[in-house]
Amino acid sequence: MGLDPNLAEQERILDELRLREGGLARREARVERVFGGAFAALALALAASGDLTGVSVLAVAGAVLAFVVAARVEFDISGGFAVPTQLAFVPLLFVAPATHVPLLVGVAWVLVRVPDLMRGRASLSRLWVTFGNGWFSLGPALVLIAAGADDARVAAPAVLIAALAGQFVIDVIASALREAALRGPNLLEQIRELRLVVAIDAALAPIGLIVGLSAAAHPWAPVALVPLLGVLAVFARERRERLRSLAELSNAYRGTAYVLGDVVEADDAYTGEHCRGVVQLAMEVGDRLGLSPERLRNLEFGALLHDVGKIAIPKEIINKPGSLDPHEWQVIKTHTTEGQAMLDRVGGFMSDVGRIVRSHHERWDGGGYPDGLAGEAIPVEARIIAACDSWNAMTTDRSYRKSLPFAIARQELVACAGSQFDPTVVEAMLALVQPGDAEPAATEQLSVA
């Protein structure tokens, strides 16, 4: 995931944020107690085997303080969040005995959550999650201990590199096991989600190394990170607010679309019901064709609002029981451009939806309207809506006719593939529809405005 998340990533980030701000379900609480408790036990066991002689309390306190501040700087990403704790964790390896680093990390994580607990913004059960976040610290600590180094100051460069690698390995394994216990095994998905976290930690490690080396001579060096972390906190908070604003804007657009849909239905009950009927099938076809989350969103809105322009068409034409004369036919064709004009006034991505609405009566062979587009020049969302629109019209009852039998509707769609409809869209749609989707009736050719 990049710094500019796509629609699916935005939704997942907000879902994860809602989960983090709430309490834990019973199963989650049980899993987090196991993982958090196991880490706490290992950290205590390691600390009991070490010695604090000669340790600079000021340097350790500074590194722990910097860690606490860094852990409050949460950059939301898909699947969770990233924190710049590496800036403080690496110096902690230089100023504290390797045997005590995991325990100090665990204590720091608890201190991170104290403000949220005091304000009632987090439950006590979340402390187990906090302990579980410290597993990464065991990797470097165990590597340093195995190398016979009391701390990172006396470790060879190769050992430091191995310690960093150990951090990433333990972090990935612990996260994968925890997610497998919570949501089922999916190691590859976990690795994909952790790539950004690992990349961030690797990028911050050299800065942490410089601070750690400085801390040997200047115990207050880790505290110098706090102003930088304050700046990062501002950026992180702005990112989170931007994501919330994007979600609110998306909800506002969705609300606008459904209000317009209700207006269409109030103006013409069949058109409103027909538009809603097209949405579900169109979304299934779009998903089958592998459309991106953004294009699926546009497809949903386009399917819902593809006939919104009919609001501007005189009711005597819309509801005329017989055939339309040439003038009336030209008037009703304008519902595509009228619909686009309405959505352009809404702005944002609804302008993209407007272009889909404009093109949903274009034909694959170029014989449609209003622009005579052909083939791939027609937006794929419009091609999907065109086929689903016709299928819905064929397989639903109207006041003046019954729906077509499934076999006849299917035959009509196949016959029009390559001329009126995109053959790929027709193939995808016919793989989804079932015989029960249409009721038997007299054979009739289709004519859809």
C-alpha cells in the first residue's frame, strides 16, 4: 500500500480503526491474552537472567520515553498501523542490556496506552494487545545474547545486521501466528501486509543507529528524537483525518445517489425499481471481470443512476403506452446527457459516473447514442450496465407486457453480443444468471430506451 491508499485500502483502514477503538470480542481477548502473556513471560525470564550493573538510567529512561512518544504516532495502513518506534528501539539496544530490552519494550507499550485508559478510550483487555506488540524486540535481544554481546555497543556490524534481521523474522512470525489464531491461516497475506512495516523499520534503523551510538557518550541523545516525533505526529493525525474525511465524503456521495434514486422512483416507479434491479447484477459482473474497487464503486453508482436523466423527460413521453414518434424518441434519448449534466453538478467522482451514465446506450458496433462510440472506447462500466439493463428489462414484467422466458432472453442477449453488447460482458453475465431469474411468457423482441 502506498501513501495514497485506494478505495479498498481506505475502507479497510477505517474498519481496523473502528476495531482498535472498541473492545475485544471473547475470542480475540482469549488469543491476545495468550500472545501477550507469552511475551510478558519470556521478557521477564530474560530480564531475570541479566544484570543492570553500569547501566545509565538516564539513557534508558530517555530511550523508553522516545519509544512511548514514537508509539503514539500511528500512521494508518491497510491491516493496521505503522509506528516509528524503530527510531527509539535501536538506541534502546545500545543503552540497555539485551536481556532487559524486551521487558523495557513491554513497559513502554503499557505506558503508551495509559492515556487512553485514563480517558476511557480503550478497555483494559487492550493491554494484552499492547504486550503482544512487543514480540519484535525478542529477535534482536536473542541475537545479541547468542553472540555474547551485553548490548549493541560491543556487537560487531555483522551481529547488528543479524539482530535487525531477527527483529523482522520474529515480527512476521508472531504477527502471522496471531492473525492465524484470530482469522485463520494466511501467511502470504500477512507477509504482503507487513512489507510496508518492515520497509519503514529498515529505513528508520540507520537514524536509530546514529542516535544509539551518540547515546553512549550523551545519555540524553534519545530524548532529542521527541521534537521530530512531534512533527511526525502532526502528519499522522492529518493523514487519519484525511481518511475519515474521504469516508464521510464517500458516504455523502452514496447518500446523494440514493436520494436521486428515490426521486427517480417517485417520478416513475418502474424506472426506480428497474435501476435498483440492475445494480446487483452489474456489481456481480464487474466483480467477475476483475474491476478495481474504484471502478466497482463507479459501476454501482452508474447502475443506480443510469436513468436519472429521465427526471427531465416529460411524463407524457415516459409513460406513453404506445410507440414513440420520431420527435418523442429524440427527446427520450436526451436522458443520457441530462443524467450526465446532473451528476457533473454534484462533482467529485460523480463526474466519472456521469460519463458512464452518458454512455450506457452506446453500442459495441458504434450504432448507439449519444456519441456513437464503439468497442473499447465505451467505458467498461457503461458496457456492463447496457447488458444488465437489457437483461433486467427482458426478464421483468411491465404494465404492457410480461417478461420473456429465460431461454428466449438468453438467446436474445447472445444474438446481440458483438453488435449491441460487449461479448466479454455478455459471457460474464450469462455465467451468473440462472433460469429462475425470469418467468415464462410470450416471446417478444426487446426495445429499450
